[in-house]
Amino acid sequence: MATTREWVSGARPRTLPAAVAPVLVGTGAAAFADGAHLGRALLAAGVALALQVGVNFANDYSDGVRGTDLDRLGPMRLTATGAARPKQVLGAALGWFGLAAVLGLVLVALTGLWWLLAVGAAAIAAAWFYTGGRKPYGYLGLGEVGVFVFFGLVATVGTTYTQALVVPWPAWVGAVGVGLLACALLMANNLRDVPMDSLAGKRTLAVRLGERRARRLFGLELLGALVAGAVCAIAAPWSLLVLLLALPVTLLGLTVLAGARGRLLIPVLAGTGLVSLGYGVLLGIGLAL
């Protein structure tokens, strides 16, 4: 039976800052529109975090039963290692998805925007079918599309709309920046796993592009996020605070472009997650001010 420490590792905590970032930016954009609401922001954060943990356990289960997680670096693989039974990991995934649904239902009830239930259902479906189902889109190189849409655009703009009931244009631009950072986090993860994914037939975007182009794309995603934050300064000058991340972004980009592989990419994953969190804090503050 898996220990508490193994379950925590299996939840992949390094990915959680990326779940909080869109809520921070979205709340900052709501403040920009004079509509910020702390309670709704906390509910949105709960939904985002529950979805992130849920998709992490769902990936553990789906990749584990497919046999693509037999020899992996990085966080604990509960299913593949046999530390937990597949049904237990599946139950954990469904439990976290259920929590996200309940919190989302409360948020929708508070706003009266019942059509958002369809958006929430689509987000849960996207989380499951990333590696689940007969033809998971993550195995086709489309993972970045799902991440950009749901952990970037939907999460950020949805947070703003459920508070302010309007979406000013900086919310959309900030959402693009958040989505690019989420894609960079996924790219770093997939770069680490390119050798095993190639053997297992998992055709992630990193596998399809090849390492050289995937590394360049990682750098462009980081740079694009900074540019998006700077563009927001047209309406909210304090958004230039995101440029404080230029140094860590440069260091992460150079590390990947220099050819870091395997375990050397694990700190890059952690660093990208922290940059995502910093981006959310700085851009959120910049928009609010």
C-alpha cells in the first residue's frame, strides 16, 4: 500500500503553482474592472487545484495501465510501480474531479451563470481524455492545445468573468501569457520523457518536433509570456512587474537550450512552476494596481 508521502508525490506538487497562476491573473483583471471578489477567487482556486491534482492522478492511472510509465524519472508513479492498485488511483482521480465539480457548482450558483456548468464539464473531460480513453489526445501531440485552452484561457478569463461579469482585454492577454507558461511546464515534462515516450509510442509534441525544436519552443513560450505581460502595461502600467522574471526565465531557457536531459530537467520543471506562480502574483498585482 502506498504511503502518504508516495501519494503526495503522485499528486505531482510541482505542477500546482501553474493551477494557481490563472486565478491570480484573473482576479487581478477583475480588480482592474472594479469587480474583484475574494470568496469567488478562493472558489476558483479550489476548482483549479482540484482539477490539477485530478488530472495528475488520472495520468498516473491511464499511463500506468497502458504500460507507458514502467521506467520513468520524476515524481512517483503509483500505478506503474504497483505502490497502489489501479482502482485506488482511479478513485483518487475521480474524487478530485468530483471536488472540482462541487466547488465549481457552488461558484456557478453564486454567480447565477448556469451555462458555465458546460464549461466545467468540458474542462473535466479534457483533463480525463488527455491520457484516458481509447485515443488520448496527449498521445497525439495535442496536449499543449488542451493545456493552453483550459489552464490558460478558460481558467483565467473564467476567473475574471465569475467575479466582474465582464472580461477586459488585459484578461485575455494575461490568459495567453498564463497559457504559454502552462505549455512550457508541459514541454519541460515531455522533454524529460522523450526517450521513453518514443519507445512507448506516446507521440507528444516534444517527440513529434524532436528535441532541438522542442527546446526552442520552450524558450519561445517563456519569452511569449513575458511579452504578453508587458502588453498589459498599455492599460495597467504596473503590469511591467512581470519583467522582474526576466532573469529566472533566461536561466531556465538557457538550461534547456544547452541540452539538459533526464534528471537535469527536474529542477527546470520546478523552476517553471515557480515562474508561473510568480507571473500570476506579479501580473495580478500589476492589473489590480
